[in-house]
Amino acid sequence: MASMVLRQHGECAPVVVAERIGQLASEGKGEGVALWKEVAIRLDRLMRSEGASQ
């Protein structure tokens, strides 16, 4: 899912993920928050690896 978010949103992907986490947290959806936090971790890894390869 992280790679899909990165493809769709590019450099703005971390903001999109953070907004989604905030939305789910405000709705009290803990499982969704946990899922999107994992997406954030994987997105960070993807973006770091892409930055290192350029």
C-alpha cells in the first residue's frame, strides 16, 4: 500500500498518510491508525531508498 500511496501522491505522500492517521484517530479507529502507521514506516523506507539511489 505504501508504494501505491507514493505513486499517487509523490512527495506529498507523507502528508496524505499523516492526514489519514489524524482522521482515523479523531474517529477513534485504533486499528486503522495502527495500519496507517505501518504504511508510514514503509513509506519512509521507500522514500529513503529512492533518495539513496538517485
